[in-house]
Amino acid sequence: MNYLSLLILLTIFLILFFFFKKISYLNENINYSKHKNFGKSNKSPIVLGGTFLSIIIVFFFSNDLIILKIALLLIYLLGFLSDKNILSNPNIRILLQIFILLNLALFSQLKIVNLENYYLNVMLENKLFNVFFTVFCLAILINGSNFLDGLNGLLSGYYLMVIISIIYVGNNYDNIDLIFENELKILFFSLLIFFIFNVFGKVYLGDGGSYLIATLIGYYLIKFSMNNSDVSPYYIAVLLWYPAFENLFSLTRRLLRKNKISSPDNEHLHQLIFLFIKSKEIINNKSLNSFSSLIILTINIPVFILANSMVNYSLVLMISIMLSMILYLLVYNFISKNLKINK
């Protein structure tokens, strides 16, 4: 990856940005998801993430990854139809997600090979169970990631941290295979360009972009784990705990309240943090959205630093995941009470 390649990526992004800004085809509108509308500082951001990343993947990723490319384009198309409010039924979207992920897992031989537990590993040896467990994990990640796209730079910034962590580990540990290294660097710089515009509210990932980046990162990390048996599977779990837990906690809330699983949830942690900071009036409304995202990203940095220095220490990694979830719940409970949310 050289300066010329970076310049090409930036040029492609700017051409797409100004083109779609002019024709207003990908601009956010009133039909857009409520959680994406939350705290929006720009009245008409361009939902450009999925389109930009799709083009980069098609033209810059190796043709050896043709199965992955097809799956990513299909998952992007599914999200795009959601963004345009053409496919508004969440149940149908989830079923189509599972269908795409199932084929990706089968045709690319994607599987979770080790959970460092005898009984769980015995279950994983069953091919059918393994495929469905892998698809389940990816589906949880995708939909949890989609929730995070409601604040400027939160999801793109989080996955930039994930990519930085993987590159760091690959370059600082012996016997670690940094698979698809060229594609990983291309993805990093593409996402970095997008993040700069995203954090200022000029562009969003949208459902299409959220689905695509989560699927790609999830696929990569599972393959990375398959190729690096010395790396604890809980290192991967640490990198993905936040979007995955966001989804699982949201599902739990809806089940406890006896709401439909597909019903909207506007009480995600990042939304509560946004409202809490807004209630304290410590920063102007124009910067509030991005400021809230940067706080959440900053809180995750120590967890990532610890994980990157302990890639082989499963016990430490599991404790860090549990502590992260406990902190999440404590902060959630504190802010909920302060905001007097009607439950």
C-alpha cells in the first residue's frame, strides 16, 4: 500500500461523495431508521459507506476472495434496500441475512474451530452445528453493528480500532499469519477516509455499509483465528464484544418487556450517553453527536490495549470481557436512572 494507492482511494471517495451529493439519491430521508436519525446533526448526510466500500472491495480485493466478494455485495444490497425503505420488514431482512451468511460459511469453509472448552469443542466438531453457530455469531455481530451507526464515527471508528489491533498483533508477534494483509491495509485506509467524513456527519454507513463492514470484519477475524491457533479465540471476542453485546442486551430488554424481537429499540447505550451529555449541557449541540462517539471509543481503548498485549492469555481476556460487560451495565443503569427512562 503506497501513497499512490491512498490517493486513488481518496479520489474514488470524493468523486462518489460529490456525485451523490449533487443528485441527492443516497441522502438520508424521513423514512430512515429511527435509531439512525437519533442525534443527527446534519439534516441530510449521504448514506455512502456501503457503496464506497463495495467498489473498493470489487476492484481492489484479490479475485481469490470471489466467494467473499459475492457475499459482501449481496449483504450490501440487502442493507441498501433497507436504507431506501424498499425492504422494511426486519424479519425478512434477518432471514435473508442468514441465507447469505449460511452460503458464505459453507462455500468458504468458514468455521469457528476452538473455544478452549472440551465440551464446546466437541459440539463444534459437528459440521452442522458449527455452521449454524458461525452464522449465528455473524448475524449477532451484523445487527449489533447496525445499531451503532446512529452516532457519527462510532461504528467506523470502532472497526478502525479493530483493524489497527490486528495489524499491530500481526507485526509484533512471532508466528502470527496476518492473512490477506494487502486487503486489510486497503480496508484500513478506505475506512479511515470514510471515518474523517463520518465523524463530521457528512456521510453515514447506513444499513448497507453496516452490514457489509461487520460481515467483512467478522469473516476476517474467524479466518484469522483459523490460521493462528496460538491466538486465543477470546482475543477475537474482546475485539467484537461491544457490537455483539449491544445486540444481545437489546434482545434481552425486548424479551423481558415482552416486546416483539423486531420492534424498534431506542434505548441503546450510545443513545443514552448522547442524551445524558446533552442534559448536562457541557458541549454545544453541533458537536454533541461526534463527542458522544469519541467518548465511547476512548473507553474501549484500554480494553483493546490489554487484549493486544495478552493475545495468548485466555483467562485474562475472558475477565476483560466480563469486566467490560459489567461496566456497560453499570453505566447503562446509572444513566437510565438519571434520565428517568420509562420502562
